[in-house]
Amino acid sequence: MPDTEVSVLSSLTDVSAQDWDAVACPESVDGRAIDPFTTHRFLAALDRSGSTGKGTGWQPGGARWHEGLEWGSVHRTGCEAT
């Protein structure tokens, strides 16, 4: 059984656009993403623009996991606790 490694991401910039899009929207490699709201470019723009983060009500975060040669990532933008 392969070893599993999980890491917490503080920002989507912790994952390369190529790696993210290969999992989240693999069809974008040969053209346009079916759902542009899943692309690294869109989600990273939210983080960079200040649309997420303290005071916005939305906190970016996520996790990345590796199992042998298999890997995946998930980006979460959840409501800020009040």
C-alpha cells in the first residue's frame, strides 16, 4: 500500500496552475474549461484581489494529498465564523 501524505494549503498559490487544472478541469489543457470557476486562474485571482480573506466573510484554504504517484487537491473558500 502506498504512503499517503496530506498537506494543508494556506493559498492556492501553493499549487501550480498546471497541477491544479490537471485535476480540477483537465479539459482545459486542450481548450476552455467547462466550468471556468474551477480553474486555478479564477480561484487564485479571488485570493490575490482580496475578494477572500479576513473581513470578507470568505476564508481560502485547502488540502493536497499524495498516494504514491496519485495526487489531488481541493480548494475551499468557506464562510468566516462570526
